[in-house]
Amino acid sequence: MAEFSIIERYFNRQQQSDVDLGVGDDSALLTPPLNHQLVICTDTLVAGRHFPLDTSAHAIGWKSVAVNLSDIAAMGAKPHSILLALSLAQIDHDWLKDFSQGLYDCCDQFGVRLIGGDTTQSPQLTITVTALGWIETGQAVTRAQAQVDDLIVVSGSIGDAAFALQHLGHPLQQRLDYPTPRCELGAMLKGLASSMIDVSDGLAQDLGHILDASKVGAKINLNQLPINPALRDLSENQQWKYALAGGDDYELCFTISMQNYDKLLQLQPNVITTIIGKVTQQCGIAFEKDGLDHSLQLQGYQHFA
Ligand code: ADP
Ligand code: MG
């Protein structure tokens, strides 16, 4: 079966009204809303590197979209559409059916359309999704505006995915395979958060990017890390390792003033948020436990380590 019939069969669902031209021509066409900026990002998943080789095709489809919507959410923006560059080792119709279903399930849940892509053959299954979104001009939440004394807050629970990766078959594997991009929370934080990032490579490392970009530091209270009850039997050190150095959670980490955090809570976001510390003047991340300073050595995920 040729490339074109794969596209036709699996990746060319009904056009949506706010896409001027979608799959089928040389490029897609969109009309940006007035006074908005285009927000655009891309992320690649490589089989065996970004997901275990036996991950279901449906989960791979879901996750390849979800990780990108998470990046759009982390700017405070609303996702609009995606492009899919798919490199397949061979044509497997069962796999393609489940993969495209997982991809469209994630798209449908977050109101996103597939507007184009590319399909090629390559020895290694590789999926690159590019996501597009819109935000009112000048409203994007970057990494660079964290202010001393802001609260540091994270959504959901952290460390679940890293734990699941080492305990395949555990119920928490759902969190590894089907991450939930925090699209609603991200959009609510526009105009409220001073900085934001999504947690993909480990909380300490990702928070570190905010601190570097904003030229500030952080004090994290280890007692307040939102660790899943399923990890409670592990030693404290192991829990902290998963929570701070584990990757793949796709929760949001943001800094916010106390007043704006109160405003956020009044909006009743659909996910729990937890204050884990404060922005400080002193560069780097310091930890405290039971009110006392506590030293920890951590490493996040390094792609070229
Ligand atoms: P071109 O050769 O001009 O790059 P292609 O043959 O690669 O065009 O693609 C034909 C059309 O199908 C284009 O609109 C492209 O965006 C779309 N497309 C190709 N692969 C995919 C895919 N995996 N998912 C969605 N759309 C795709
Ligand atoms: Mg092409």
C-alpha cells in the first residue's frame, strides 16, 4: 500500500470548520485570530528511547500528541492543531489503526485537529508531532519572569511516570503511557503565573530552567512534594528521587504571586495544584525538610549523557 493510501485511510478525517485547508495539499492553511501570536513546538518520540518497545500503538499515538500539547499549555496558550511526521519500519495495519485512534483520541479530548504531516519509511519507528496554538499577543508565560518570593507550584503528582518505567505492569503505567496535558490549567495561568514549564525531564532539572532563565533560585520543601500514595512504601530518598529526577510526568510547574494563586484557586482548575516552595534570590535549588536545610544530589534526564 502506498504512502497516499495510508494517509487517506488513517490520517485524513473530516475537515474542521476553522481549518481553511488541511491534509491533502502541499501545505495546510489557517487564519490566525486577530491580535494573537502563533505558539508552535515540536517533540519527537523514538521507539525504545521515549517509550518501551512493547508500548501499545494506541498509547504511542496518544502520547505523541499529549507531550506536545503539554508544551503549548506551558506557555499559557490554547492548542489548535498538529502535524504528524511518521517514520515507519513497515506497514502494519493493526498498528496503524490503533496508533491513529490513540492520536485522534488525544486530539478530540483537547479540541485539536490533525492538519498535515509526512509519512516515510525508516528502520526505527519515529514519531514527530508539531503542535500549533494561539495566544493573545504578549500574553505567553515564559520561563524568564519568575520573581523572588513567588510561590513555586506543581500540578498533579510527580514521579509517577519514572516509577512506572521501572515497574512496568503497575497500575501507574497508565500515567507513563497516557500522560494528561494540563491544557485547561495552562490556559488559566495566562496573566496569573510569572513563569511556567512542563515537567518532562524531571522536576529539579525543569525548575532549574526557570531559575536560570529568571536569574533566581528556589527553596523546595521536601515535605510538600505531591507524591502519589502508590509510592508511599518506598524510602523517602527513593520517593524524592522519582519526584525530583524522574521524567515524563507532563505536569506543569509554575511560579506565581500569593494573590494570583488565590485567584487561580477561585477559578477551580480541574487538577490539584500544590505549593512546593518559594523563589529565592540565592541561585540554585536548596531543599528543606521539617523546617531544616537538607542536602540532596540529583540528576534529571540527559538526552546525550
Ligand atoms: P508532499 O510530497 O507535497 O510533501 P506528501 O505526499 O508528503 O506531500 O503529503 C500529502 C498530504 O498528506 C499533505 O497534505 C501532508 O500534509 C499530508 N500528510 C502526509 N503524511 C501525513 C500524516 N502522517 N498525517 C497527516 N497528514 C499527512
Ligand atoms: Mg511530504
